Amino acid sequence: MGKHGPECHVCKHRERAAIDLALARGVSPGALARRYGVGSDSLYRHSRNHLAAQLRAKLIAGPDLDIDLERLRETESQSLLMNLVALRRRLFHSFDVAEENGDSHMVSRIAAQLHRNMELVGKLLGDLNVGHTSVTNVLIQPQYVELRVGLVNALRPFPEAARAVASVLHQIEGKAATDMAADRRQFAGGVP
């Protein structure tokens, strides 16, 4: 039995949930009759007798989802990690086969996939920093040069202070130049 009387032809229809949702959303019974092969009179009666205002509101609002998003994130992350590890195992096997067969093109392609796999695992585990880091050396900025010239000019009437400031600036700039050269060598693969 339906909420307001015995079940009707539409109540017994295998697509009842979709029909009820469409009726609640205001789809015309004529259109639904054509789509689901049900008489439009049956749809009108079903709508009037078996779709109470509360049920219509609930259908429009959608289901009550009591989802623990933190738990879902944790579960999905674990599942993703397990799949990435399983895939990596298969990639390593394929890599070995490609090497044994001397297929350098396939070795290269699999190596790229292994790299992507390990990168994703690293990101998932938080081992890799994601994002872009940039370092700006303020000593090469035009504003610094202007500041330096301004300081030197302002200290000209005070030769002792001018020498002390110039010495400090020279040390800072010398250290920066040494650090930049070391970074350049490290980036180039350790070649001096």
C-alpha cells in the first residue's frame, strides 16, 4: 500500500524513483508518459495520491548524506596509495622485460611512468613539496642599487661612517656572489 491508498501502476514501475524525482521537479506528466511508457492519467493520479508535499521537498533537496569527509579522504588516500604501489610493481616488471629485450624506446617510456608514479606517491605521502618556490636576490634589484647609491651619497660628509657602511655592504655583496656561484655549480651538476 502507498501512503495514500493502494499502490498504483506507477508505484510498481521499475523506474519509480526516477519518475517521482521528475514529478517533484516539475517535469510534465506527458513527457514522462512518453519516456517511461506509462499513461499520463496514471502519472497525474500517482502525483496527486502518492507524492505528498514532504516527499516532494525531500526529493528536490536530495538525500541526507551523513558523510565523514575526513574518513573518506583517509580511505581514498590509502586506496590510491595501494593502487599506485601495485602499479609501480607492474611497471618495474615491464621495465625489466623491456631491458632484457633491449627495447630502449620502451625502457624510456616505462621510466617516465615510474617517475610519475613515484612523484604521485611522494605527493600523497607529503614527501614532496608541491608548488613553486622562487628565490629573489634583492642585491641585484634596481631598488637595492638605488638604496646603496643613496646611502653612500648620504654618508659622504661622514667619511668614517661611509667606510664602515661600505665595508658591510661589500661583505654582504661578496657573500651573495659566492652563494650564487655555488648554486650555479650545484645546478649544473657539481661542475666548478
